[in-house]
Amino acid sequence: MARPADSSTPRARLVDQLTGSDGVTLEIVSGGTVRIDAFHGLVTSPLRWQLSEKSLAAYVAGLDGDDLDALWPRRPREWQAFALLSVHLEELLASAEGPVSTVRLVDGRLEVG
């Protein structure tokens, strides 16, 4: 699996965190696009997730730290934010009407296409 050389960026850290889960494969394809092969049973082919460093940083900054601490105490804030993002992604995929090929993070919200 391709991994970014610079693990200091939010996107690279998200990829590192999520690839620690069983059965999850992420690959940075180009620019702001990540290919996700996960959530088996919810999607039939790998997703393309269009996310930028700016959108990820805004997402992390926009979350309430107290709410995150209630869910995952003693974890770093970015880790908590990415865990919540993963939960929201799974919920979005489970409730999508029709096939999903692309996921975007826009203004702190996930959108599918």
C-alpha cells in the first residue's frame, strides 16, 4: 500500500490511524484524493475520498473537545476527531440511497457522490 512520505500532515495521520483497523486499506491516489477499501457490505467497490489538508484541519478544529473526551477519554484530540469521522463515514455509507463512489469533507460535513 502506498503511504505518504510526510506523516506530519493531517491527511497522512488520518491514513495511518485508519489503516490500523482490520480490513481497512487506504491509499493516497493524487492530490486530495484517497482510495478507501473498507466497510465491506456497505460499499461494493473502493471509494474515492476527496479531502484536503485544509478541510481536515477545519474539521478537527470545529469539534467540541468535551464531547470527544466523553467518547474517547485520554486520547489525543486529532485521534478522537478521526475516530468520529470514521463513525460518520460508516453511518453515511449505511444510509446512502444507491451506490456511492466518492466521499467529500465540505465545511465539516461528509457528502457523497
